[in-house]
Amino acid sequence: MSLPTNSKGEFAGLVTGNSDTEHNTANATVPLSQNNMDTPVHQSLYAQGYEMRKKVVGEDYVARALEKGSSDFMRPLQQFATESAWGTIWTRPGLSLRDRSLLNLVMLTSLGKWIELGTHVRGAVRNGVTEVEIREALLQAS
């Protein structure tokens, strides 16, 4: 699948230009390098999420993930994940990081998300989940 580009070779969005999608045409002409959610609100959530993400899955893992996702196309996706999952959900009160880790292990197992599961098993250990608890959570999800 090739992505639509403008005359400069920049991603032009998935807008066809018909009247049904006219409301999206303003964003379709913004080059990806400028459409990266760098408002103060996004920056604040991103900073919180970045710190939480490093705390749970480790600084090296986060650095590699962000490096892999540093293209103009991937950067907003990495920002969204860091802001929404790590900056909004993982920073909420009400559940400990340990409990959030156990919930993630069960959900990722149920969804068959094996790569993410490996990352979150390591995160669960960092958050104080024991090997026995990990095993039992995985069995419960199976």
C-alpha cells in the first residue's frame, strides 16, 4: 500500500476531497513533520507518560521504541501512545502499578499480543509482581 503524497512527497492524508470528507481537508495538507501534537497540553501529558513509561518498562526500552518511531509518520503514533496510555491511564490513582501490570498481562494474553506481553512481563517484575503471580495470572487468562 502506498500512502498519498503531495507535490513535495509529503504524506497528504487519506482524504479523497469529496464533500463527505471535506471537514478533514485542512489536516490533509499539513506536512507530517508539522502535524505532531506539540501543543502545551500534549507536551505535559507526554512528559508524564514518558516518565511513567520509563519507570515501568525501562529507560533502554523506551529509548529504542522512540528511536524506531521517530519518523514523521510514526512520531504522532508514539506520542499518542505515550500520552494516552502512559500519561493518562498509568498515572491515574486507584490502582497500584503492580495491579495495572497484572491487568495488562491478562489482557495481552487474552488478545494474543505476545511481543507486548514480553515487554509487560518485564515491567510487571519491575513493579514488584512475583514470578508465581505472573504464572498464575497467565494461567488465569488462558
